[in-house]
Amino acid sequence: MSYFGIFEFRKSNKIPGQTVLPGIPAPLEALKPPGEPRPGPLLQRFVDNRDGTITELKTNLMWIKNGWRLDFVSAVTWPEALKKCNAFRLGGYGNWRLSGVEEWRSLIDTGNQAPALVEPNPFENIIVHMPYWTRTEFAGGSEVPLTPGISVRAYTVMLYSGNIIHQKKTDRAFILPVRSIP
């Protein structure tokens, strides 16, 4: 059996007015913006910002919630992905970018499939049959030093299995923008 489609997440255990995603309930102090002190252990990993974004408290990264937005409805080449992220605006922010391989690894759980993402999974409409771009360029092996912009390949993430692979920058993949929270 093969699967070609978009995996949609709509389940939620949240109470009306609650901004924390399903999982272990977090104390209200844990919902303070990143950078502010949080008393006690932080039990919740993701916060739905209710503006189309998700904040990952563990890494201080903000991701777009919807893996298949109209802004990114089709797969694009790596240079096009960089341009689209640079021009993207959401939640009052304009400093969106492609994520690096290590940032993707913070979300991946290869024990899960279709999508291979950590639980609780805060995303909607994640594409699992095609890769997502990373900003990390492929150097051709550890013995080859990477000169930024020279590589013809970049890493991608297959969210069906969680595999991180590389492909030509002229091939197509999807985009899931991220931004760092100062």
C-alpha cells in the first residue's frame, strides 16, 4: 500500500481559550514569551500562537503551523525556497528562513511514520510524500570543504519516515519556514 497525500492533524484536547497544544498540561507560567523566566519545570513543548505559527519552547524556534499554505502550495527549487522565505510575512514577523538540518532533527521522531514528527505534533497539513528543504548545503562528503553557494545539492527531510537526504538544488521540495526567537 502506498500513500500519496497530505496528512492532516485536527485532533485537540485543548480547553476553549487555552493556547497550549495537546499533551501534558503546562502551568500558565510556562506560556510566558521566550526569554522571560519560567518558574518550575517546563512540561509543555509547543505553544500555538493562534496566528498560524507554533513556538517550540525547547529550541526557541517559531514554525509555521500549516505545512501546505497557499504561500507554499507547490514544491520549488532550493533558490526559489530561499527567496520565498525571505519575502514571507506571518504573525507580524518578516525574518523567516529555511530551517537547518539540526533544527529539523529537533522535530523528527523516526519511531513515528507519516509523519515522523515528535508528539504532541502541533502541525497541520504536513506533506509526507515529498521532501521539505533545509538551508543546509551538501558538501559531497566530509573530506570536501563547503564554500557557501557553491554546492549543487542541499539536504531535505522526508517526513514520511524522518529520513534526511540530499538532492540537487534544481529539484523540487516543499517549504516549512522557521524563525529564531531572540
